[in-house]
Amino acid sequence: MASPEAPLAGPEPLVDVHAHFFFEGCGRPEWKQLNDARFRGGDRIGITIHVASILGSWGRWSPTYFASPADTTLGNDAMRAVAAHSSDRVRWYVAVNPNDAEHALAEIDRCVDAGAIGVKLAAARRADDPLLDPIAERAAEGGLPVLHHIWQHRRRHWPSQDASDAVDLVRLASRHPTVSFILAHIGGGGDYRHTFAAVREVPNIYLDLSGSGVDRGMLDAAYATVGARRLLWGADITLCTGLAKLWALEVMGLTSDEMAEVRWRNALRIFPAGSLAVHRESAGALTAHENRESERLETHRLRGDGPRDRSIPDSRFPISGK
């Protein structure tokens, strides 16, 4: 029988690719309690690494999705401080507002030098806007993944944000095929099936499973569309639903290798080398797994009976609208 203190998600490494923290002065008087609660919940679940961002002042001094340059810098400095204080379990994204391209690029450089391992884009500009191209180019240069806030099928304009959906992100990702894009919170609301149809044939877009939605069939459809190698576990604000999704993946019948892909291997592939030391053996384990997988696929190729890799475009499943 498992110990009552054993991690609820099991002992294997677990990377949360979509986390947030708060800080003194952000307008949330309970900021410290919120951060402590995330750590307590993460420990109980068994989260090895939280990869997190802070969006400006969270709306106190400028709008959350349209943070001023000063607020952007303030939030990134606060995020850097959280990561420095908990360096054993926190990594961070540099959040930027593409409407001020000069500041955004300078902020990426400054924060990467300070330890940031990815870029966070929220809803300050539609994902397919050319203003995002210089940011994507800088991400490519640094080998940084880009986590992009996405509404699952935007049917109208929403106030106080320039929300993007998967079709917008597909256009950006197609222009920058060497950048790994993380499509945020498929459980965050909206028509996730619209999202899945759009990203099916775009191998540099990964689906982040976070969000409070736990609709029956959502994870099954995500897995059927892109396979385990393009799914990333994340919780965003609701750790409880993140845990529920992990359990659901097991019930769906994912193999132990596929669960490892979702829990930590895919994250290790797309973040800069060495930035996610989930445990001492992880890098070696990933290399050994990749070698075994390559040998297996080559054997199937020579036989002519290999399964289709869902990350490879298949003409039978065209992108919606083409």
C-alpha cells in the first residue's frame, strides 16, 4: 500500500509547463499565501519543476494583457526573485508585450541572461501579427520555447485583450518552424476540437493540458490528434484539475513511456538543454529512450509496417480551411 504522503501523481518526474506566481505590490494582499499554496499543492501532487511567469503587476498599474514596459520589467524581476529563492523547483519565462518591440527584445535578452528559459506571450497582440516575428526570431536564436495564451476558438472580440486562437498560432508557428510553441490551456474554455483540427499538421506546436476544464473526451481527442509526444502537462491556476488530467491519461491507457513523454520528456526536449534537471538520470534516460525509439521506428520502416508518427503531417487530415 502506498504511503499517505506519497505524491498523488506518483514518483516519476513531473514538469508543470504553465505556472504563475504573485508578489508583494501586485494588488493581491494574499500574494504570499497564494505562492505558498502552490508550493504545498505541488509538493503533494509531486511536481518536480514549476515553469512559471508573472504578467506585469497583474493589472494593478497597467492592464494584465497590455502591461506597460515598467510593469513588464517589474513582473519579470519578481518572477526572477521567486525562481532564485526556490531554485530547486522553479524555472521561469520572460513575459513580454509585443506592442513595444524594442522593449520586448531587450527584456528577452536581459532575462535570458538572468536565467529565463522560455518566452511568455499573453493577449496583447494576435498571434499571427507581424509584430511577433522578431520575438519568435529571438526565441529561435536562443532555443527558447514560446508559451502563448490561447482561447480555444475565438468567435468574437473580447474586451481588454487581443485574444488569439489556434489558427492564429498556426500562422506564426508556420513562419517559424524551428521554434517550439506551447499552445496554452486546452482546458481553459472554448471549442478545443477547433484547436485540435488546426494544429494536427503543425509539428512545432505542443498542447498544454492546463485549464480548469475536464470535459470527457477532451484528452482522448488531443491524444488521437497529436500523440503523446506533443502533449505537455501543466496546471495553470488549478492544480486540482491538472492532477485529475494525469489520472485520466492513465485511465485512457497511455503506456508508461507515453506518460513519461507527457510528464517530463517532452519538456526536456523543447526547453534549453540542461535547464530542467528533473533528476540526475533524466538526461541520460531521455537519450537512451530516444535511441531505442529511433531503432524501433527504423525497424518498422524497413519492414514497411510502422505506425504513423502523429507529429508528422498526414495528407488525410488537412488543416481546417485549406
